[in-house]
Amino acid sequence: MTTPVTLLGIVGGSASGKTCLAEEIARQNAHAGTYVLSEDDYYVDAGNRPGFDPNRFNFDEPAAKDHDLLLAHLEALKAGQAVQAPLYDFTTHCRRDETQWLEPAPLVVIEGLHLLASTAIARVLDLSVFVEADRDVRFQRRLARDVAERGRQPDFVKHQFETLVDPMHRTHIEPQKTRADLVIENMGAPDFKQLAEPVLARLNDQ
């Protein structure tokens, strides 16, 4: 008999803390084989498109993600089937040649910007969480991350945030809060063990 797979979706703005929350939940459930699947790995293979310009491409709208592939993989995991998930390279804006082999697990945590923007993906999730953080907090976190981890220049990060990230947050991400089953505030210095508690409690109640 196939072990039931619970899909937990964690959504929030850029640098809201959704990835760290997802990783903390996975850490606390590591004994059951829980892992995190990132929506970011399902970006379209933009870097290989003719005329691609990273300064003009809108990475912060749902159309930048291959939601059809993500949905197919989530449905496969729910059905007890393993998948070969893509891996995305933020320096080249392309998918890597290698993939990651993912087996079904009792709990799979999916985190990303636009999970609940897709009605089909929202429907397949067993529990959805929106992580909320205000604009200034998200900007400072994103600035530190993109410079340190993604090789961006501070001026580029600031311009991108003001012209794309923040407008797209208001248009596509903030409305997802009303579609989530649970809203977690992460405004200050985060304690992800504490932030995970209400999520784990809801999972245990299901």
C-alpha cells in the first residue's frame, strides 16, 4: 500500500523567510524523509532564449515559472511516483544539465513566490501557508542575499526591487495571502523553530 503524501505549500514575498521556514519544518521531520522542493527550480529556461536580457526579464510574475511541470511533479508524488526535478542556476538563468531525483515522502514541503497564484497547484496542496513580512524588511534581506549568494551588485538589486519585485509583490503575491490556510508573520529577527510551531500543529490536526 502506498504511503499517503502530504503536500505543504509555503508562500510569501521575496526574502520573507519562507525558505527558512520550509527548511525548519523539513528539519523537524527529517526522520520521516521530509524534504523541501523549491518553486525557484521551476523557473522557465530563460537564459537559453534568443535575445534574453536579465535586466528586462520579469522573474517576479507567475508566468516566469513552469507551473505545468511543477503541477505534474506534485501530482506524481501524490500518486506515489518519483520525479526528476529541475535545478536552476541563478547566475546563468538556465536550468542545469543535472536534475534531482525525488521520491515520495509522507510530508513534502514546497516553497515559492507563486504557488497559490496557480489554482491547480493550490488545489493539490494539503495545507498552504503565507509568510508575511513588510516591504523594508524584505528589501534588506533580499539585498544581503542577492549580493552574497547570487553575485548581484547593490544598485542592481535596489533598482530591480523598486521597479519589478515590489510592484509584482503587490500585484501577484500579496493577494495570495487570502487564499492561504494559515498566515505567519515574520517581521523581526526570526525564530524559525517558533514560527514552525503553528504550521506543525495544523499538520498534526489533519
